[in-house]
Amino acid sequence: MLRTAVFIFVDAFGFGFLIVSAAPWLSRQLSHLPNAWLVGIVVTTFVFIGTWAQRHRQV
């Protein structure tokens, strides 16, 4: 019961807080990039995540 409660707390609140606090920083960093670089980085990131997911059978 305790492990489940800790898991829920870390997932719901820990990762939620991390995303909420990291999003403005990431937005500021990406806003300094030229549009051509931004498109390339976004596409490369999606391809990387998709490739990783296929290799680990998460798709």
C-alpha cells in the first residue's frame, strides 16, 4: 500500500511539478533558435523518440 502511494505521489506530483517548472525554461531556450533550426530539432526529436519506442516495443 505504501509503495503504491509513493508511486502515485511521484508520478502525479513529482513529474507534474518537473514538467510545469521545466516548460518555461525550455520555451525560453527554444525561442532563441532560428526557425530553421527549431524545425530541425523538433523533427529530429520526434524521430528519435519514435525510433526508441519501436526498438523497445512501446508502440
